[in-house]
Amino acid sequence: MDRAFADRKTEEAVRAGIRALATVEDCSAAWPVRPIGNAWSRKYYDGDFHLFEPPPPPPSRPAVSLVFVHTKDGNTGADNPGDLGGGPTDLHLIYEGLSRVAANGVLAGASTVGRTVFFTVWHPELVSLRRELGLPRHPAQIVVSNDGRIDLDSMVFNEPEVPVFMLAGAGCRTKHAAEFLRRPWVTVVPTDASGLGGALARLRADHGIERVSAVGGRTIATALIDQWLVQDLYLTTSAIDGGEPNTPFYCGKQPPKYATIVRKTETGTDQPIKFEHLALT
Ligand SMILES: NC(=O)c1ccc[n+]([C@@H]2O[C@H](COP(=O)([O-])OP(=O)(O)OC[C@H]3O[C@@H](n4cnc5c(N)ncnc54)[C@H](OP(=O)(O)O)[C@@H]3O)[C@@H](O)[C@H]2O)c1
């Protein structure tokens, strides 16, 4: 891991003005969830964070949680994600924080993998919580592409100590075969016309990936929802309108139904973000 990058990300997380959330509604007792947290996270999250745990027997695929921030008018697209108004509480407590602290892997669609992106936790309290949960420092990086519109120079593909799983269609496999071969830490998991379920099952069966944090964008999120591969959603709603118009996190034909696990609101600001942990029903 590039030391300067890691130091900068850690410094930003420590210095960010994270504000505490306050619980508005808590229905977690009604759901199969596992509480996790430490004193720091409980202070800022206002209690335990919940991991959705499908009841036994264990399913053949990983548990997949979606994570999104959208504007008050429901947009998720933006060249600069900061323009969506999630602010430091969403970025450092939820997004690069609790939503992935217990994940074996973070999954993103090809268009969401920028050059200087690396999907992990940075705040020392979250690094410590991840260690307490018995997990390696960084989650595996999972990228999905059919046709190979990916940037192999992205940091995601170039940290030899962190496994990468490339969920790749035939076009992507052909286009980048040589580049994948040059990176033995990249495992190509073929996808096929039947969807992403088979590739996710391989991640669990062959590579021990039991919990995935899926960070979008909306195209891959819609595919995962339409294929019934998502259990729950960590959704932040900012206090502002904006973003790229007509970019809801679900852009398919059958919007899913949700039930509330918890709802929270940010404190200490007159423009609070709202946070919801929702089960897909
Ligand atoms: N607000 C948020 O929380 C949030 C989160 C993430 C991203 N974003 C924003 O959303 C935008 C990107 O979203 P997006 O919808 O354009 O792109 P995306 O979902 O990140 O990626 C789309 C690409 O993923 C691959 N893909 C998608 N569905 C697939 C499937 N079923 N099977 C195989 N591959 C599949 C394809 O890659 P190939 O073309 O290579 O085949 C496709 O072009 C950016 O502006 C980003 O900043 C926002």
C-alpha cells in the first residue's frame, strides 16, 4: 500500500468533523441481525451497528449489503461524490466505515473504480474494530465488468497483498487476459448470461467471501437487486438536492420493497443527513 496515500486517508478520517447520529427508530429486534461496535463507533452511531445475518443453514452465496448515498431528490451520480452532500459523517462513519468494517470484500461496478480509489476502512478506531472481528486489514477488492471498461492502473488492481476478484464477462476476460496474468493476486471469476449469482457463489465456496459490501454504482446495484442477490441496504439521504439528474440507486423495472431495521439522523447541524438500514423484503 502506498504509504503516503494511506497516511493521507488516515489523517483525513481522523481530522474529519464526524458528527454523532441519533436513533429515530429501532426495529432491529425484529430482524436477524448481529450487533457489532466498539466504544467509539457506539458513540458516533448511537448504539451497535447491525449486520444482516440470514438464518441458518448458511446460504451458498455471500450476504450482500448495498451502500448508497443519495441526494434529497434521489440522485446517486456525481463526478465528485462529495457533491451529493453526504459530508464527513457519511463518508467516514458509514461509507469508508461501518458498512464495510465486517466485509470480506467490497464490490463495485467498473465505472465506480477510479484511479485513486481503494476500498477499505481508514479511521484507526475502525481499523481496530476490523481487527477485533478477526478480519485482515483490507477487504478483498471485487470489481464487476462485462466488456472490460476498467482501468488496470487503478490502485484497486495494484496492491499485491490485497486479493482482487474480477467478476468478468467474456469480453473483459479476453481484453485484459495478459494484464490479469501479470497480477497473480487478481483472480478472474467468470460471469455468464445467467447473471452474477454463480460468480458470487464461487466467491463464497472457493474463496471464503461470506459478506460483501456492494458500493454501486446504480447499474450494478440494479442488476444485483433484480437478481435477488441483496439482503439489505445502508442508505444515506443528504439534506440537499443535486447530483446527476435521474440517477436513482435503483433504475430497473421492479423497485424493491423495504422494511426499516433502524433510522437515524445526524446531530449538531441544521442540515442533517438521514441514515436508514433497510431490509429488502
Ligand atoms: N452515490 C453513491 O453512493 C454512489 C456509489 C457508487 C457510484 N456512484 C456514482 O455512480 C456513477 C457510476 O454508476 P454507473 O451506474 O454509471 O456505473 P457502475 O454501476 O459503477 O458500473 C457500470 C459498469 O459495471 C459493469 N456492470 C454493470 N452491471 C453489470 C452486470 N450485471 N454484469 C457485469 N458487469 C456489469 C459494466 O462494466 P463494463 O462496461 O466494463 O462491462 C458497466 O458498464 C458515478 O458517477 C459514481 O461516482 C455513486
